Amino acid sequence: MVNRIEKVVVVGGGSAGWLTAATLAAEFKSGPGGISVTLIESAETKSIGVGEGTWPSMRTTLQKIGISETEFFRECDASFKQGSKFTSWLEGGNESYYHPFSLPEGYQEINLADFWAPHRDKVSFANAVCPQLRVCESYKAPKQISAPDYAGSLNYGYHLDAIKFARLLRKHAVEKLGVTHVIDHVEKIHSAPNGDIASLQGKAHGQINGDLFIDCTGFASLLIGRHYSIPLIGKKDVLFNDRAIAVQVPYADESAPIASATLSTARSAGWIWDIGLPSRRGTGYVFSSKYIDEQQAMDELKAYVGNSAGVPFEELAPRTIDINPGYRQKFWHKNCVAIGLSAGFVEPLEASALVLIELSARMIAEQMPADRQVMDIVAEKFNDKFATRWQQIIGFLKLHYVLSRRNDSQYWLDNRSDESIPSDLAAQLKLWRTRSPWYCDETHVDQMFPSASYQYVLYGMEYPSQPMTARKRSDESDQQRARQIFASNDSMAGKLLTNLPTNRDLTDQVKHQGFGHI
Ligand SMILES: Cc1cc2nc3c(=O)[nH]c(=O)nc-3n(C[C@H](O)[C@H](O)[C@H](O)COP(=O)(O)OP(=O)(O)OC[C@H]3O[C@@H](n4cnc5c(N)ncnc54)[C@H](O)[C@@H]3O)c2cc1C
């Protein structure tokens, strides 16, 4: 008998659960011959409620699910994110650099890093190759109100309220996509003779059967962790941060500018995130408890937040979250796939968790096994792909620490110790001393970070790659092309600064008017 996959059961109603349920339900017809999607969430266990920075990929995800950008802005207290700004990472002073979402101009045509290098003392890399830094510094949005949904003059993602986001996804998934929503606490898992999950036992609703179970239970990791005991591959020896203190900070007044990038400010044993939404800022300190205790971390966060909000820090109800950095040895085991925090988590530098959820849900939607017999083949591909993705993310995050010259605490010194640096990152760094990374170095079609991202971080952190131009024959025409791009980029930045509204103005305007209307 062929066991067709007809019923998917998602456990967990945080961002992972609802993004997955909506992605699958948007892809498949429910009813005879189709695939039904049921989501069970516990009323007893709250979702984590942080995770407020997205990648540009979220635009495609929302579009595929069928949510309009206007509705998204209205419901999620969202603003535009165009990258990250890193302050105090290099020396511990006020120095800063950007990792913008837009690629350098003419990216696949010419490696601008080589032509920028001789001018590195006069202009930063990001500023020379892309207009987005100046747009962000002026608190501008990446598009105008007349632009259609999900289209912009520059590449962008979002800052959003995680609780409101899950609420919007739930409403849309249930009302528009036919997802069955069950509020129940799963307390038991029943196994089939082959070791698959046969059904889940809820406290109130009894048994819920399914063909494929998706574990979106957050750090509880109910199915993949507790039931199947798939171990976590710990990464604390590479990425030291294991705790976060999160606070929501009100603006001093409701017309205060909204930052167009996530602000990431390095501190003695970690870094502070600062995410501007229309109604508040979400901030927090991610740190290593090996180097400072919670009170010291609280004091550093308090000093950062200051009294700018006019509300004493203690009244902001800071919340502590423990992090066990790492990812599962397998994400898909038997008829169970883990997505979101249950699959793993490393610190939120570069906000790579939501995008992994989007990619996981999309791969399941695209490669949904027709029946149980082929499921293990798909599972193996899934596991290989996502293990590689986790390794790429960990290497890229570590890069930010390895390049620091901070000497003010043991935390920063230890972050540069050889034994904490993954060997492939150490090898790449050696190579990048002799030449800049470029797009033709990318070994995977679906690399998590384009080589441009490595360039932005390397040169933002003053890494001394040798330019290849001095050794190349046909240098003059390339020199000319590079000069042209630098000049046109400069004039483009001027035009964008004149024409684009601010992040605050556009997020206000969209609430009344909606995108795509003149
Ligand atoms: C400090 C911090 C900052 C972060 N910042 C970012 C960021 O900027 N960008 C980004 O992309 N990501 C970020 N993340 C990650 C992001 O928050 C998560 O990836 C995302 O919210 C998904 O969480 P989740 O849905 O997996 O888990 P949760 O939100 O914890 O949801 C778990 C769900 O499982 C349910 N559940 C648990 N047990 C049971 C049970 N027995 N029965 C039924 N239901 C159950 C709960 O009720 C809940 O609905 C951050 C994380 C942290 C810790």
C-alpha cells in the first residue's frame, strides 16, 4: 500500500509555525487529492516574541502567501530595513560601517573592491560601491508610495513586531488559505511501528493524526529534540553568546526618525541590537555569560538605552532569554521536520533565523514527497542542504568577531583565538589577504550570503586584501569602468536622497493610502 502524504500537522504557533503553515497551504489545494494543513499551538506556552529583523527574502515569501505589502505594514507595525550598521566593532570607539542589502553596482561585471582599495582612506567601501549607506544615514525608505507592492529603488527587508506578525499570518492562513487551527497543548506522541509519528495527543482535543509532522515548538523542540532525541551540535566554542536581555523602548515623540537599518553596537562581551518600528524600538544585549554576569549586562544595556525614552529603564520590564547556540544533527527524521528555534539557533547578528524558516518551508513546499516511500530521499537532501546553510551562517557571523581589533576584554581576545575559528573561515581569510572575494568564488548556487556580504564586512572592518589590478594586463579599461560606476553611484545617491521619503513618513503614509497609488 502506498501511504500518500495528505495531512501535514504543524506544532507551534510562533513565526515558524505560521510561516510554514501559510507557505504550505498557499502551495497545496486542500481536500481530495490535495494536502490539508493543521496547526496546533499551546495556550500554555507563549511564543518567544522576539525576532524582528528580516531579510529581503520576506518580500517573496509574503507575496507567495498572498498578503499585500500594505496589509503587512498596517498589521505588523513594520518599517523598512535596508541592512545593518555596525558600531564599535573594530576598535570599541564610535567607528562604524554598513552591511547594506543592495549589491555593489555592476557586481557581476567588475570587482569594485580592487578599484576602491587605493582610495580606502578617503571613502568607505560601502559608500563607494552602493548608494544605500547614505540613504540609511538619512533615515530614508527604499521606495516611494507610488511603487507597487514589494518593489523598491533599493533592496530591502523589514523590521516588524513579531507578535503582530504571527497574528497576521494566523488570520490569513486560517481565513484565506484554509489552515485548520487547533489550540491545544501536545502532551504525548504516539509512534507507528516503523518509528514514524502516528499521532499527537492533545490535552483537550485528544488524538490528532497526520502523515508529516512539523516541529515548530521553539526551544521546547518537542518532536525532534524530546521525542526523537536528535542531538544539538553545539557551537558555543565558535559563537560565545548564550544569553540575551530584551527591552522595548518607546520613542520620545511619535515623529522621531526610524532607523532604516538594524543598529548593532558592540559592547564588552557581546553586542546590542536596536530595531526601529513605527511605535517603538526593540533593543537587547546579546552576550556571553562566561565573560560578564547578568547585572553587568543589564548595566551596559541601561547605559545604551539611557533616558532617551523618558521612562526609567527598570520600568521597561527587561526580559532575559537563554540561548544554547547550535543546530540539530538532523532536521528531518522519519516523518518529522524541525523548523525555527526547534531546529537550532545561533545569536541574531545578521538576523538569519526567519530566513531559514522561509527557506525550510519553501523547500518542503517544493519537494513535498508524494508518499512515505520517497520521504527519506527528500529528508536526506533537506538535511544536507540545511547543515551547509548553518555552517555558512556560523562562519559568516564569526567573521564579524575575528576581524575586530578590540582589546578591552578577554571576550574580544578569545574571539580571535585560533581554536575558536572554523578551519574553512581561517582558510578563506588567508586567501582574502591575497585577493578580494567576488561572486565567482561562490561555490553553492544558493549560498546564504553573497560574496558581496563578505566584502562589506571585510572592508568595513579594514581587512587588507591586496588588489589584483596591479598584476593584470588590461587594467585601463577596467579602471575607467570602475570610475564610471563610482561616479554614477554617487549621483544616484544624490537623486535618491532628494526623491525618497523618510522611513517614518512612508510608514505613516502607507497606513492611510497603501502602496501603488499616486
Ligand atoms: C534574542 C533573540 C533575537 C532574535 N532576533 C531575530 C531577528 O532579528 N531576526 C530573525 O530572523 N530571527 C531572530 N530571532 C529568532 C526568532 O525569534 C525565531 O526564529 C522566530 O521567532 C521563530 O520562533 P519559533 O516559532 O521557532 O518559536 P516560538 O516563537 O517560541 O514558538 C513556539 C510555539 O510552539 C508552541 N508550543 C510549544 N510547546 C508546545 C506543545 N507542547 N504543544 C503545542 N504547542 C507548543 C508554543 O505555544 C509556540 O506557539 C531572535 C531570537 C532571539 C532569542
